[in-house]
Amino acid sequence: LALEHQADMVQCGLFFEDRGRVELQFVPDHLTIVHTSTEELETKHLEMLSNSNYTKLYRTEKLRGLTFDTTYPIGEDLLFNLYALTRISCVVIAPQAKYHYIQRETSLCNAPPSAEQLVSYRRMLEGAEKTFERYPAFQTVLQKKRLINNLDMCSKIVRYNLKWSAPWEQEIRREMRKNVRYVLASSHFSWQEKLKYAVITFCWPVYKISLTVWKHLSIRRLYS
């Protein structure tokens, strides 16, 4: 596909497997070609292209001098892809899954995060919003990712009982209250994301109890 379409980046889909459940991700209905030099990247394309590196092939000469920013232990892949997208002219998004990602029980993704890991993605997004402020499509995606990351941080704070995270919890929920009308009215969020956002924003104690009960039930099912 790269040779056929003279593409600078080729993206394929993946099978994401977690605890026996397999989900198909980042697979469009048809072959999609985006010429980034002549048209604005649509939000749906940018969300797909900015995630991860293992589902992509890059033209080497377009990336010379570009490296991963090790300042961020989490989120460096998204930042790398944003920089890459400013350098390329043609992207091909293949309608097939060619990568199988298996997240195991012992994966670091399932381990309690350190303080640095918990806030790494958030800090990366804040920096990226400033770095790419002249790219409107980037801003739309980065802002959505930041709001979704707030949900993820709240889930981790409750799931792993991170007592040291109280200042972050307060800051995140304050930001969520500020943006709640935008999220609930926006077409960029699924109804599940909107429901979770509303519960965390308005019924935080209920959310904490519900997630704690769900965690204990999941553990019992796992070892029963």
C-alpha cells in the first residue's frame, strides 16, 4: 500500500485482547487515503492516526531527527505521531487488522501507577496543546483526549485506592465541572462516556462505591 499510493505513513487496525475478550480497533469501512498537504485531517482520522506506533509504517526520510520525548513515561507515542503528521503528505489507512495486541494480567498497564505515571499523559497533552496551537484539528482531538483522560485518571484513583492523589482528584473534578455542559452536548463523546462523566462530576461518592464493588465482584469471578 505504501508503494502503490506513495504514502508517507500506513496505518492498519489491530485485535486488542484483554482477559480473553478481543476487540477490533482502528479499522475503517474502506481504504482511506488522506493527503495532509492539501486537506485538513478530519477528527476521526486524526484520532486513529495519533494512537500508538505499533500499527504504523513510516517513510524513514520523513522522520529523520525525530525522536521520542522521554520526559513522558506515558504519552510519548501520541506526541511522536503528532510531530510526524506535520511532516508527511500522504497517509493510507488500511481496512484490515494486521496487529494482535495482548494485554496480560501481569502487564504494567494493570499495575497501580506511580505519581509520575498518573499525570504523565495529562502533562503531555497540556504541552502538545501549546506546541500545536496552529493546527485546529489537533486542538480538537487533544482537548477530547484530555477530557477522556480525566475519566481514566478518576478510574485509576478509585481502582487502586491512590490516597496520595487527593490534590489531583480535586483539580480533575474541578476541570470536569467546568466542561460538563460541553461534554454532554458534544457529538464527539459516546453516551457511555457522557454517562460516566456525569456520574463522576455530580455523584462522585456513588461512582467510588460502584467501582469498588465492581472491582471486588470481578476478583471473585476471576478466582471462583
